[in-house]
Amino acid sequence: DYYASRGLGDVYKRQVLSYLSQNYREGSLSSLAESLYLNPSYLSQLIKQKTSKTFSDLLGEARMKQAALFLKDPDTKIYNISNMIGYVNPNNFARAFKAYWGVTPTEYRSHEK
């Protein structure tokens, strides 16, 4: 691939990870592709090639890592954290959190004390 052979894939990978760390709440493949002046399906392939994960996987990881940081503040309600990271339904957030970390948000918070 033209870009990969010139080491540009790693540049894009850094930009993707930076984008996700800043846009975990409402990030989308199309807005990321637009900001990089790339076709969304090409960017999707590039992400998969460089990380062996999909954009959705990476977005989910960014959200779960951010949720873990928010959970360190005992005054922030879990349903608010759910909304802060882009989940409309707190039950979906709790399910995704448990799938990622192996514990519920409440359990995670109690272990962090």
C-alpha cells in the first residue's frame, strides 16, 4: 500500500488514537475520516491493518478507559458517567463496562478506593 510503504500509516495511527482520546463521547469514523481527508472505508481498512481492531473497538476502548478515570471520583454518579462517555442508556454502559473490565462500574469503583 502506498501510504504504508512510506510510514504514513503510523502517523495516521497516532492521529486516530489522539482523535479517540479527545472525541470518545461523540466520535465517528466519518468525522475522523473527514478531518484526515481520507475516505471512511479506506480509513477503516487502515485502522484494521495497523491495530488489528475496528474503529468501533477502539472507540469502545477509549470510552471504557475514560469511564474508569471518571469512576475514581465517588461524587460522580454512574448514570452521569454513562452519558459523559456517550451512552444514552446506562444499562448498555454497565454491560459494556463489565464486558471490558470484567466487573461492573460499581464494583470497579469500590475496588479503586
